[in-house]
Amino acid sequence: MRELLIILLLIISSPDMNAEPASGKHPVAIAIHGGAGTIIKDNMSAEKEAAIRAKLEQALMAGHKVLINGGDALDAVTIAITTLEDSPLFNAGKGAVYTYDGSNEMDASIMDGGNLNAGAVAGVSRIKNPILAARAVMDQSPHVLLSGSGAEAFSASVGLKLVEPAYFQTEFRRQQWENSHKPATAAIQSATDKWFSTVGAVALDQGGDLAAGTSTGGMLNKRWGRVGDSPIIGAGTYADSRTCAISATGHGEFFIRAAVAHDICSRARYLKIPLTEAAEAVIHKDLVGMGASGGVITLDPSGNIGLVFNTPGMYRASIDTRGKATIKIYRP
Amino acid sequence: MRELLIILLLIISSPDMNAEPASGKHPVAIAIHGGAGTIIKDNMSAEKEAAIRAKLEQALMAGHKVLINGGDALDAVTIAITTLEDSPLFNAGKGAVYTYDGSNEMDASIMDGGNLNAGAVAGVSRIKNPILAARAVMDQSPHVLLSGSGAEAFSASVGLKLVEPAYFQTEFRRQQWENSHKPATAAIQSATDKWFSTVGAVALDQGGDLAAGTSTGGMLNKRWGRVGDSPIIGAGTYADSRTCAISATGHGEFFIRAAVAHDICSRARYLKIPLTEAAEAVIHKDLVGMGASGGVITLDPSGNIGLVFNTPGMYRASIDTRGKATIKIYRP
């Protein structure tokens, strides 16, 4: 009898190694993005495309592994975003765009749909992984949003890794910034301005909880302590396990004014329409009407995934509730 | 014929000096708040109450005068909030609460419901009127939210008045801060912590446009560059001339997580319920359920005013579309 009990306990506690969780557990799903923008196949080298696909796959699988092992959606989102921040290929963490003054100022936020807890940081220049700082603000402070050097002091006080500002700098981003300051290459600046390679993730765990997170270096040549939508709960990120997990990427000022993440969630909740339909209305109608470019990834409580954008491309990857993985860059 | 035309033009362009605008113009309305919290008659001197009522009346009348003269809701909101910022009686501009480190860090935001334009500043310590900085960010920058010293540099560049940090300091707030650092008076700290004397205004102009704005010194003893809900579009402030103008005051972290201003607006818009009913659901049900204190002032496109709070009191004043003025402090 005791042996039977131990075997039963082992079965209950053993991690699920398949995408299909055991009966009684909620099917899991995850989606990530590496930014939307003027991403056109003609402008992309085969090597860069392969590198981006490989990194998206790595982040996706890291998050999915957390979920199939019974971990929290919040942890899946955190590890997926950390992976993308650590890569110089995306405008978040290492590889962030340069500000007008030639520094890197990063923003990030995370939200737990189970209890509407949230954390965010804005304008940080020394925290290796801004998404971990956002998570620490949520878990270990009474606040939701910390900014600038104060956010860095808090992060240091809870043991997060701080680095020299030079850690974030890459030759690609430095060139982009230098070119943008040459009048003769205004056309290049214009093209790069429309490229928002913010990163983000949404996940649904076996407990049925949703989480969302977003991390970015913001907009090339931003000035005056500009804060975009990524650290704004309701604009760049929102999660509520009853309805939605959303992470956005795009022209942040418009995403704040339209409260994009919360508006998509509200339409699904109050109009009782599918979350993807709500996302399509906001991204393709409202934002296009305002002249704003960008996109969102969305996940509903049943695990339905939305990858919606009004730009030529969006780096995106997902694994649905049946375990089907997709990685895409361009518009279909 | 030419004389008749001139007379007609004079009639059309003459300012309306009554609360009831001429036929064809939209009836105007305005509401302001000076914060919600543990405001109890027994703890208030007759002199302080009279001073607060007089200042609320002054701000209210200044805003209303703009509206009846045919000015924009945005200008009415701006002048009402500027008046309250200039008074040491409220936690905004002069008289802001102290941070943990003994400084004053202010936040403000403003939104134009006619075009969803918005501007905000966070963590500023030298701009005499933070609401004017928020307005300048909206009108004169490509951004929505600027923070810290960058926001101050921008404000200086557009000619706004900067002052020494000492300008904002008052003896009352210094005492409050000092007392909060004495262990023996933890009870006092607890009481003052529940007092959110953020200021805000909502207005409806003769063109039928709505606007909203909010300004604050934030939370006593805030640290690490903490940013509350006041400068967050969708949390502390939202305006959309189709549905709502909202300004909030309360425990900012909860107001961000619940996206209070945008959620109230969304419920009215998508559930097609009165805006005040939406505000009551969010303030009395959702926020109470989260353990959060505070309130909102709301104004709908027809000029219906809501003054909704779950605290013992809220400094509030309004003039409705029929010209009826009210100034109140305690719960009815």
C-alpha cells in the first residue's frame, strides 16, 4: 500500500515532457516576439535570418520547457525574455539602440495574470537583464514602476547583476546611431526608425494562469528621458488570467495613447469577442487610423495565440496547446 | 449687407458669459479633485478646511471661466491644476510630499480627448508646474512621457519656469517626513500614508471635447525613482471625447495594475453603461477587492459628473452643465 502511494505520488509530481499535459492540468502555450517593423526579406542576409531564427527558437524552447515541467507562466516569460535580452540581435538588453546622446536606456515590464501583480523599470543603463529588474520590483518591492538610477540602486540591493554601460553597446547599433546623425543618410534613419525590435513573451501555464512581459532599448535617438510603452502596464504589457496576456512592439507613443494592451483585453472581456479579433481591431483599425505601426502577441485562457501586426514583418514564434511550434519573420 | 455679416460674426465669436451656452454650442462642465484619503472632519481645523475650500473654488472657477468663454477643455484642465499646484495645501507642485531621501519628485499627465494626444512627466524636481511640462511634452515633443532630469532639460528648452528644489518644500510636509522616520510615530506614518492629496481635473468644452489631467508629489517616503499612476496614461489619467475624461487619486500601484482610468472608460464604451456606474464598479468593487484606497472624478460627453471614492473623504468640486457648483470634502 505504501509503495503504491509512492508510485502515485511520483506520477503526480513527475514533470510532463510532452506538450500535451496529463489530464486535469491545463494545456500550455507560449508566444514570443522580437519586434515588428520594416522587416523585408530582400534586406536580410541568410546568415542574419538564420541567427535570428535560432535565437527565437532558443528563447521559445526555454520558456516552453518551464511550462511543460509544471512551472509558472511568469517564469516562462522571464526566461524567454532573458534569452532575447542576452542576444545582441534584438533591441533589448545587450544590443539596445542608442539614445540621442549615445547611451543606452532600457525599459521592461512583467505582469502576473493570476493576481494582476506587476513590475517595471524605465530608463535603466546598468542592469544586465531589465526584465529581471521588473520581476524584482514586482516580487520584492511595494512598487510597480521604478525609474533611472533609483531602479538601478534597488536592483543592486536585491542582488541583481549590474554591468558597465559598455556591456550593452554593439557595433551595429553604434553605426546605426552614427549614420542617423549624418544629414546625408536621413533616408537610412527613416528606415531604422520604423524598426521596433523590442522583445516580449506571453505564456499560459498548467495552472491556467497567464503572464506577459516586454523589454526594450526604446526608440533610436530618444531624448530627455523618453519612456515608451514597454514599461507601461496597460500599454506595452497586460495580463489577466480571466482574459488575456499581451505584449506589444511598435511606435510606443501611440501604444500609450491608445492603451493598446489594456484596450485589447477590455474588448475581449466586455464585448465577449475572441482576443485575436480584439487585437486585429486595435492593430489594423485604430492604430492604422492614428498612423501608428507595430504589433502584439496575444494569448487567451484557452491557449489561443494571436500574432497581429500592421508592419511588413514581425519576429515571432509560438508553441500552441497541441505542441505545434512555428517561427516566422515576414508577413504571410 | 456687409454690416449684417459683421454683426452675425460678432454674435458667433462673442464669448458666452453664462453657464448655459448659446444654442448650438455644447453645454460645459468641469470637476476637480485635491486627493482622496483618510480625511475626517474631527482631524481638520476650521481654518484649514476654509483654506482648502477657497483654493478648490478658485481652481474650479478659473477652469470654468475658460470653458464659458469658449476655450478648450485642455486649457480649463491646465489652469485648474496649475492653481492647485501653486498652493502648498495639496500634494502637487509646491507642497509636494517628501521622498525617503528628503527630496520632492513630482509626476503629472494630461490628455486631450479630441485626438487622444497626451503628455506626461515623471520624477521631476525643478519644474515649477509639472502639469505645464506635461502639456509641453504633448504639444511640443514627439513623445508622451519624459522622465527625470531629461524632462527638466526639455522643459527648460521650451521656456518653462524652473525653480530651485527648495521652492517645493513646506514645513508641514517636512514635519510629516521627519515624523515618519521616528519609530515611535509609526502610527502617524500609517495615517499619512493613506492620504493621497494628488490633484486633478476633467472638463467638457463648448466644442464637445473632453480633457483630463493629474498632478502629484507621489507617495510619502517613496524610493528608488518610484513612479505612481498619475503620469501613466490609462492608469491615473484618460480622456476620449467619445466616452470619458477621468483623473484618479489613490494608492497608485493598484491603480496601475487595474489600469483604472482606462478600465472605467472601457466599461462605459463597450458595456454601454453610464460612466459613473463604470467608475463605481471599479472603485467600490475591483479596487476594494484588491485592498486599494482612492477615488476618481469622471465626466462623460453629455457632461454628467462622477465623484467616486472608497475613502472617508475626497477634496472635490464641480460645476455641472446647468451651472450648479458644489465643493465637498467628506463622505455624504
